Amino acid sequence: MGQDRLTIGLIYGGKSGEHEVSLQTALAVMQAFDYDKYELLPFYITKQGQWRVGSNQSTPFTELEQLKLEENAGDTSSAINILFSKLATGEAKLDVVFPLLHGTNGEDGTIQGLFEMANIPYVGAGVLASAAGMDKVIMKKLFADAGLEQCEYCYFTDSEWERDRHSMIQKVEEKLGYPCFIKPANLGSSVGISKAKTREELISSVELALRYDIKIVVEEFVEAREIEVGVLGNDIPLASVPGEIVSSGEYYDYQAKYLDGKSQMLIPALLDTELADQIRDVAVKAFKAIDCNGLCRADFFVRKTDGRILINEVNTMPGFTPFSMYPLLWRETGLSYESLLNRLIELALERFEKRQNLYFESGVN
């Protein structure tokens, strides 16, 4: 097949607390690709943010250490030259880039902007959806505008807290009460998140969260089941079967995977058909509300008191090892890990082609 293979740039690592997870994901993805269809070019971003680029691979790496490209790797300028090869020489060295980065500089729109400037197709959400999906406040406003129900929340900035902490505390107590959850607005992982049951705990939780971000979200506590749905597509996205995060050892099925020793994934979730369909429907609406492309995982609360479906958040670059919730949801829906990778690359190319046909100037003949 030689010439017909697509060259996929796999980008992983990064300046993020989830650097190691990203490496594990890259190894799993590399081992699942169909090398009759693709050859891979690995790009490693160090924890300091420097880039290394390897050589084209027709077989997968077998060990995590190989992903760090410590021998004969090109440096940051070589990596950027390859990304921008189409603009520089008219001949692209990559057909699609596949970012496997979590958190800051990875799924927040910054690297997506780089790909847009390089005029190169890439897997996943665009600049706007990535940025909106990373900022919990903006995300909640978009959900509200789309008419999606969510739990009560309030938010404020570090300067508002410094200037009038008393009003902020009052706002939280009047609108949400205790217990409540305090979160940095922009952090991917669960760093800086805490639960407050008293005013003292609220103050210390806000101080902690402000070490990680300049904007804070405070949410009411909801007694609820936690349900997650995978969404896949561009203009006509599809939703997977729902899965449930169960925080105890009560359930176990063949696919239940321990997350942290306390939680398990139950796929499919034990929901009646009508409720499952409603949740899938809201997942697609949430995907569209942030103008997403490619993939996202939508996370819900199903409130125990009245069964209301509340959208919690969407994640535009969900965990992507074969044991992560997103690929497992699709496996249960009938799409294997390898087929999922193929589909994401198709979606990246489809979106790119569609956008190439747009005019950028007025006075079109």
C-alpha cells in the first residue's frame, strides 16, 4: 500500500499535571493503529514545554521510555517546521495531527490555534470549543443558553474576593448553602477542588483554589448518580450508551474497571431505556452548545430526589487509554478502539475539507 498511507502526527506529553497519563495514552494509541493505513510521526512535548520529533514509524513503540524520543530526535524548531511544512514548502509532511494532551496548553484551544495557523487537519474540538470546554464558567453559560439544566453555582475572580470577600461568602451561602464544592474555573484534572461544609472551610477552599486559577466556581452539592456519555461526530454527532461511575464496591460487571480503588465504571449504566435516551439526547445538545467537533465526554448528575438530568460538564479530550471511560463506552456501543481511532481521523479530515471550501474574502465571483 506504501504511498496510500496517511501520515499521522501523534502529539503527547506537555506542560501539564497529566503528562504521564498522556504518555500512557500515546503508547496505547500507537499500539492500536492500523499500520497498513497509517504511519505515525511522534512529537513529544517535555514538561518544560520543549518539543522533540522522532522519525516516521511503521511499527508501534513497545515501551513508555521510547516515547520520550531521547535519541536522534529533532528539536522544537524541527517539530514546528514539520507542522508548518505545508505553508513553508507547499508540501505537507503530515496528513492529520492527533493531539493526546490533557489540561493546559493541550485541550484549552492553544495548540488547536497552532494547528489552525499551520492549516493542518487535527483530531478533536476546535479553538472555541476547546477553550469553552476548559473554562467551567463559560461552559455553564453556554449550557444555560442552550436550555440545559444544571446544578446551582456562582463564580467570582481573585480581585472580587480580595475586594469584598464578605459579599462573595454571602452570595455562596444564600444561593447554594453547605456543603458546596469549590473549583478553579480552568483546571483539567481534579487539582484544587474541595468540599466545604462550613464558612471556615469555604474560606480555606477558596484560598486553595486561587493558587491554581484567578477565577473560582462554587457549586451546590447534589445527591446524585454520576452518568457519562461519549459523543462522536461533527455536524451530526452520535451518543454512546451511558456509563455510570459507582463510588462503592456494590456493583461489578465484566467491564467494571477500578478508577481509584473506591470507584468503578459500570457500562452500560443500569438506567431505564427512556432515561438513557434522554441523557444521550442532552449529551448531543451539550456537544452542540459548545460548538464541539470530533469527540467529547459529557458528564451528568441524575438527581436522586426527583430523577432530574443535570449536565455537569463536557470534556473535549477525555481519557483515551483502552481502559478509559470514553473508549469503553464506544466499545459497548459497538465501536472497537481501532475503529474509534479511524473514525476520529475521518472526522478531522471531513471538518478540514469543509472549512477549506469557505471563502475568506468578500467579492466572491
